[in-house]
Amino acid sequence: MLSKSTSSALITGVLLIAGMVVGIFSVVPVIDEANYIVNAFTYKNQVLIGAFFQLLMIVAYFGIPILMYPILSKHNKGLALGSVAFGIIAGVFIIIGVFILLLLLTLSHEFTKVGAMDISYFQSLGELLQTGRDLVNHVATTLAFALAMLLFNCIFCQTKLVPRWLSVWGIIGSTLSILASLLFMIYFIGLDATYMILNIPIAFHQLVLAIWLIVKGFNPTVQDSVSRL
């Protein structure tokens, strides 16, 4: 029978991979097209499927910090609690992002009823919703989850629950992801190559960390030393 820490490591690893996979399926290309006002309702199934997978991401964003809390709080309760708080905040912003996505779908539906005579009104409202969605998804949500990752990688680095090179990689990757969101927020960069490059390290770190937790779990020496306290 698996120990509690081993089970937590295994489930956390699975959630990390599941979150990445679900994130890929949550992308809605039609919303980012130039004619999204016309095409969003035409391809409403794509929008609805994207919204569904975005909601599934909440399981990972909520679940990972909460699942890790009983283990990490034994080493640093403050940082562990902070990671849970930021994970919950990220999940809330995902819900807001889904609402905005559905509002864009509704806007497209209304546009199909009235035609081109009021296109300037629909374009203005659509651009506002698009901007809001980008800020929610790529600033608020990303910042919150990157901060959650940063905090529990700090605990990993302090305790060596996972190899230090892996936790340092996580700290650097989280910091770069936070930087990308802040630069995007002040319009210094867009959703371009620079933004993607800054987020690549944390994406690969999550994958490697997930595999490590599934295969190796947490350092048993550290776990045993804590248990004896």
C-alpha cells in the first residue's frame, strides 16, 4: 500500500501533466481571429469545448497546492499556505475567463441577428472583452499560478524534497513566467515569441517535475526526518 506522501506525489504528478494537456485543448483559435465576431458563433462548438477544458483546468490549479499542503506545511507553513491561496485565486480567475469567453460567444450570436449595420458597436465591445480575457488568462491567472509554483519550489529548494537542480529550475521558470505576465500587462510585449520563450522554462519544468514525482516521489530521507520530529 502506498504511503500518504507517495500517493500525494503521484497524484500531484498526474495533475501537473493533466493540467498541461487540458490547457492545450482549452485553446480557442477562432476567438483570436480577425473575424471572431462573425466566426465565434459559427464555430460555437469549438468555443464551448474550449470553455469546458478551461473549467477542467481548475482541478489542477486548485488541486496541486491543496494536495501538497499537508506535506509542505511540515517544512514551511507560511509558504505552503501562500501556495494554496494563490492556487485558489488562479482557479477563480479561470472561472472569470470562461465567463468572458461565453460572453464573446453571446456577442457573436447577437451580431448574426443584426448584421453589419451596427458593426462598430460590436467591434468595440468585442475588443473590450478580448482584452479583458487576455488580461485574465495571461496576467491574473498565470501570475497567481506562477506564484503558487514559486512558493512550493522555494520549499523544495530549502528541504531537498526533490533534487535541488529541479527546484532551482522551478524558481527560475516561475520568475520568468511572472516577468512575462507583468511585461504583457504593461503592453511592453504581446502574446508573441518573447512571451512564449519566457514561459517555456516553467512549462518544461512542470513536465519534468511531474515525471519525477510519479517515478521517484519525494525524497524519503527528508520525509523520514520530518516524521521523527
